[in-house]
Amino acid sequence: MTAGGDTGGVTCPPGRRRAVNGRRVRAWWDGRRSRAADDSGNAIVEFLAVALILLVPIVYLVLVLGRVQAGTFAAEGAAREAGGAPARAQDPETGTALAVASVGVALRDQGFDDVDPSAALTLTCSSVPCLEPGSEVLAHVEVRVPLPLVPSFVRGVVPLEIPVTADHVAPVDRFRAAP
């Protein structure tokens, strides 16, 4: 008598056949379970996945925020110095030249060597002619901070800059001699 179909001509009692199949299934299951419990090497893979998914964007965010902060420092310092230079100058032309030079120094100090200081600065006087005693000089500085690590061919297609502006109003001394 064959138990459970074609066994290749081997006859065995029905209970014996089930016990053999049960042992094989149990041995197969135990072997599979022991291989699944052995997760050596998975920690490295999981760490690399977490590093790529979380750490790389966080590092890039820190780079971007640092560069924007440098742009803010450059714009604030440039506006402060550019506003005070014409207010202390003897004539408007000398004041404008001093303001442009001070903007250039402030921008280079923060690593913005490629920014033209005369294009970044806008000077406005509250009186005509400029530098009248008691008037004010407004210095407006705009710096465009490019996003770091972006290739130049992408920049040509999509504007990837953050504009940072700063204003400073400097009073002209009320008791100075008129120009």
C-alpha cells in the first residue's frame, strides 16, 4: 500500500510516511529560521542606507546655511561701511569711491570674490546736493549667494541663487561744513 500517491514503488505504513515528511519539513524550517536569525553584515548596509538618506541632505543643508550666513555677514558689513563712508567724506565723488572700496573689502572678506562691488551697492541721498549737513545717506547692498556644489550647466538653466540684501542709513553730521 502506498501512502499519499506515487512513492516510487516503496510501501510504508501511513503513520510512518507522515512522520518522515514532518521531520523533513521541521528540519527545513529550523534551518531556514537559523539562517534568518543570522543577520551579520546587515548593520553595515542599514548604516549606509541611513547615511545616504539622512546624513547627506543634512550636510548639504549645513553647507547652504553656512553660505547664506556668510552672504548675510557680507551684506550687513558692506552696507554699514558703505553708508558711513560718504557721510564722512569731503565730497560725493570721494564718498562714492570709498563706499565701493569698502563694499569690495567686506565681500572679499566673506569669500564673495566674484561679486562686483559697484553693482552690489546702491547709494541714495536724502538731499540734493548730496552730503548736506543734517541729511542722510542710504546704502543698499544686494548679494546673490549661489548654492554650493551645483554644477555650472545646471545654473545656466535654473537660477540657483539666494538674494541677500542689507540697508544702512548713515546721518551726515549737522555741524560739518557744506560741500
